[in-house]
Amino acid sequence: MLPRRVARLRRLALIGLAGALAVSMSACASQRDSGGSGANDTLVFGAAGQPKNFDPIFNDDGESFRPARQMFDTLITYKPGTTELQGALATAWTPSADGKSWTFTLRQGVKFHDGTPFNAAAVCFNFDRWYNMKGAAAQSQMIYYGDVFEGFAHNEGDASGSPVYKSCEAKDDHTAVLNLNKAKGAFPDAFGLTSLSISSPDALKKYNADAVTQSGDSFSYPAYATDHPTGTGPYKFQSFDKTNNTITLVRNDDYWGEKAKIGKLIFKIIPDENARKQELAAGTIDGYDYPSPADYNSLKSAGDQVLIRPAFNVLYLGINQKNNPKLTDVRVRKAIEYAINKDQLVKNKLPTGAYAQNQLLPNNVPGYTDAVEKHNFDQAMAKQLLNEAGATGMTLNFYVPTEVTRPYMPNPVEIASAITDDLKAVGLNVNVVQEPWNGGYKDDVQKAGKQDLHLLGWTGDYADAGNFIGTFFGRQKAEFGFNNPQIFSALSTADAQVTADAKKAAYEQASVLISQYVPAVPLASSPPGIVVRANVHNLIPTPLTDERFYTVTKG
């Protein structure tokens, strides 16, 4: 029996605890009644542009990939904050001795968002779907697939390569074997590409996923890509409100891995960088990508967190040789590179840590070499080459994207303005054509090839030179409008190498050939930032800019 005073104190303590529990339970009930969308259970992130659609196979840009990465899984992924491989839907992957087949041991107990099981049959369904895709419109939108697998069962439109993919076998529910027609040096890293995410076969069939159509320069996508993306990821698709420019995802409580900490994830599309900054200050968003380097100090002073990723990208001035015969003359292309003051561009327009480029690879990717032919800023040389080629005074149509901020170009219009001034200074006339990123620009540049010059770049998907220069110049593309079998062959040879040393040497050789030919002007590589409010925790910045939000907490 307790002494009377002790018993009284315990009763008081229990009463206080009961009151505290009542307040706590009331708060939980309130949040539960609001659908788990309390202030700390919803994250609103400012996106720089609209997604093209939500079917990963038909996308190749970061604004489309950002929501897709939360909803889908790939067979292999990358350790957070690195380019190192780790298992995702596959727990193990083993190549054959000749590199022409890969055996995947698949994770068990995984379900798609529609409740159907993930298994080897689902893996093979996806690979077979991509390989057998019909229609020039659909094939033209499968940029990554075309770069990695090179061709389809029946090539249509611009597709012309011999397919790398051969077949897929479901040995049992948890073992899938991918057979290839040739070894591919991009594997296994390329199996982590967001474009190669695994979708629910039932949903793909139900929502007619392959029905991509084209009218002029515009593409239309089926219901699967616009309203019913169905993966296995930590978040599920809820809606895309085009009136309010918001994409809403909700937590997948049946996720096979670590459950998302935040119940609702909203991507609010705010094309203007200054508007994103203002909304962060107002508290209407919790973070945004690619803040202007000029704003880093003011953001930090306001208490926000500016997280800097390593530089793993390249910005370039593309040259399309198709429309202007003068651009087929290498002297003209070299003159354009000589004309650009890259050091000044980096100093004035790009963040601290950016560096001027003389090749189309970041300096931390094997294949980067000091042996490339360099065309450093030299206005006199640019004028001399233009005069020799009879190109002085010619007019170039320079296409520039708007309504977008990319990791390699914080403000494309300002960067283009600086380049335009440099080109005019050596006697070139420049007609600047501005178009919205996903409102005509990418299709006009990469599909229709309307431009003479264009501003674009690339963030690496994995640490392999083929993901950069192989993607750009491994085959004929409307973006560049040239046919150079020597470069194509050099890149194909490099991609077929199995050992790291042989691959590095082969890509170095290809880099030298590309520098001599100048199909595009390498400009810079930059360390892009991402900013979040002080109460946002555990967002892991990555050099691949493929941040996953399931780790994030608020409060």
C-alpha cells in the first residue's frame, strides 16, 4: 500500500497524463479527419515546368521524371546521394559471361498501385511492350529506350537501329532473364533509368497505354499517361489539376520499402524562378528546385536551406547542320565555339563551382580527357574562319527555351543573350526564337529540327560516358542533323566494351573525334541547388537530380 502523499501525487500525475493524452488524441483525430493533410503531412514543392505526361517510357526531361520517380520503381536504382547502384525491384542481377543476358532475382511481396502482383511476367510484359511499340509517334517519344536499346521489333519513322533487345523469359515468379542481341556497356547502370520504370500490365492494357498520336508537331498521350500512371512506388497518383497547375500524389501505404513520411506530396508548377522564390517566402510552398545562384545568400539569410548537388551535367550550344549549308563546314562550327567567351559566361550566369567546358562530359566521368581539341575564346580566330568559309554576316536561327530552369542553365534567356552578343561581335546575325520548354521548344528542336542553333544540356542518369556523348551523337538525330559514321562507330565500339579500362580508353578516343568535328559547342558544367524551408528535413540531394521524397519529414 502506498503512503497517502505518494498516492495523491500519483493520482495527480495520472490526471495530468490523461489530459495530455486527450489533447494528443484530439490533435491526431483532427489530422485524421482532414485526411492526413495537416500542415506537417503535406509537402508542396515548386516545380519549374509542366510534365509532358506521366508514363516514364515517353519522357526524357526532369520535370516529367520528378513525379514519376515518386510513383514508379526500376529494377535497379542508385544509393541516395550517389551514382552507386543498389537493388530496387530486383535484389540481384547477374550477367552471362558474354554480357548478352541478364538474370534478375526479383523482390517478393510487391504489388502495383492497382493491387495486382509484381512478378517476372510483369517485368517481361514491360520489356516486350517497349520492344514491340508500334507507331512512329510513340517510338519518337521513347528517347531513352532508343538510345539504350537502339531499335524496335519494327522500326517506324526515324527509328533505324538494330535492336539490342531480344527477348525476356519469366523463369518463375521471381526470376526474369533478359536476353540481348549484343553486349551493352551501359548495363547494368542503364537498368536504373527512370524511363525503364516498371508499370502495371493490367493498367497499361486497361488505359490503352501505347496509343500515342501526332498532329503536326504536337503529340497526344493516352489515359494511362495522363490520368492513370500505375507503378509500385512510395506515392500514388491522385490528380493533375491543370487549372491550378498542381500534381497531387498520396502515400502508398502498401509500399514494399520504407513508407513515405509525408502523406500528401504536391508539385506546384511555377515556371518563373522569381515567383517560386516569392512563394517560398510566403510559405505557400515548402521548397523548389534550381534557385538562382544570385539568391543563395538571401535564401540562407531568410533561414532556408540551400542544398548543393555535385556538378554532373553539361550545358551546350547545339548546332543543327540540316537547314543551313554553311553549318556543314567545320570551320564555321569551330568559329562559333571560338566566338563564345565561356569563362565570362560561367562567371556571370552560373553558380559558384561551375566551370567552363571544352568537351561534352563532366570531368568526373571516365572518358573525359585533356587530349580533346580545344577552341578557347578567340574572336580574331572566329572572324578568320568565318571569312575563309564565306560565312561572315550569315543569319542563324537561335532557338531558346522559356518557362523553365534546368540544372545546367539557371536562366536560359539570360545565357542565350550573352551568347548572342558574342556571336554578333564576330559578324554573325542572330535571330532569337523563344519557345516554352514543353510548349513547342523540345519538339521543335529534338523532333522537327527547325533551328540552326539551340540551347540545351544534359544531367547524367548514371556514371557512364555513353549516357552523355553516346546519347547525343550515337546515331543520327534531328537535333544535330549530321551523319558521321566515324563518330557513330567510335561510340558503338566504346559502348560494347566490358572492362572499365577498355571503356574509358574508347570513350576518350570518341571524345577527341567529337571535339574535332564540333557537332555542338560544350559550354559549362554546374552544381545545381535545391532549396527547402527550415522545417523540411531529410531531403537527400543527388548528383543525378533524382531526389526521392519518401524520406522527407516536416516540423
